[in-house]
Amino acid sequence: MKRTAKLVVCLGLAWGMNAQAASVTYYLDQSNALLDGIGYVKVTVSDSTTNAGDIDFKVETTSAFSTSPIGIGTNFGLQAFGFNPTMALSSSNIYNLNTSWSVGSGNLDGFGSFSVAETGTGNSRLDPLTFSINIAGDSISSYANPSTGTAGSWFGSTNPFFAAHVAGFTSNLSDANGMVTSAYFAGSTTTLPPNLVPVPAAAWLLGSGLIGLVGLARRKAVQ
């Protein structure tokens, strides 16, 4: 029975570490073409639950692209993503990025300059875009850092944390090149501050249940 008690304790500790994983979500609600202030792209930055020390990124479009008059066309997806970490990163620090994408730096159409700019091609658009970063001393807040240079007037007087290029959608908008089917998006708006995610009530009940199992195992061991 002692083995059972130890197993339950280990499970409880593992659950506890996962429950304290840090995660923050940003919405890219500014655009050079769709000027409605809607969050068309979502960026989630989190502590990896599979590789200790890694920071995981997930960049994805939201349901706003399925809301008229905007729609999803053929070959739809993300074609570029930029961010500006507080530390110097190189491509060697970035893992699990699609092999058709490359890592560089530069401007993303009026939203300032980003020290890390990941780009694909028209044939390698992704939704979602996922990758991981491993570098000593970082945390999820290391990536809440504005771009440098001058941002476009549509973003106001501040520079965004992130920017992305999305292509292959449909709209009823037109410009000098014809119908608008691609745009750049940027933002720094969070749904939660960059700190620990609150543990749900159900998770607390699970923890209490594990403690109860430990107590039961101990009582049986004594008998």
C-alpha cells in the first residue's frame, strides 16, 4: 500500500506543476486593411508542458474570418509572423517551425521592425502556426515587447508586440490592386496578464481528491 500512496503523491505533484504553467493570449486587433478593431489573429505564448524550459507559441486566426463580409478563401492561412523578444534570438533557438518557413528580421508593413520575423510562401501558409523557443533565462513575459521604429497611424502612437500577415481570405473591400484578400494584423491586447493562469475550481477538487486517496492508502497500510 505504501507504493500506492507514493504513486498518488507523484501524480498529484505532476498535476500541480502542470496547473501552474504560465500562459498568456494576445489578440491582433489592428490591421492595415480591415480597420474594424476586431481580433482576427490570436497569439498564445505558454510554458511548454512537454519540454522543460521551452516556450511554446501558437498563432491562429479567429472566427472573425468566417463572419460576413469576411470569409475564408482558397489557400487561406498565415504567411508571416513577427515578434521582438527582450533577448537576442537566432534560428538555432527556434524549434518545431515548419520546414517551409524561414527565420529572419524586418518590418511587417507599417507595424514597426521586429527582430524575429518568420515567413512562409504562398504555398506554405499555415493555420495554426506553431513553434517553440529554447533560450536561457526567458519567460512568457520576455515576448511582451513592442516593435521598434515607427508604427503606422492605424495603430496609434504605440508599437505592437506582434504582427502577422494573413492571406487567402475573401471580402467586399477593394483597393488599388483589386479586391482585398490579404492583410497585416498587429496587437498587444491580452485576455489575461502575463502571469500564472488561475486554476479552475474543478482542478482544486481534483487536488483534494488526490489528497483523500493518500489518506485512504495510509489508513489501509496501518491496518
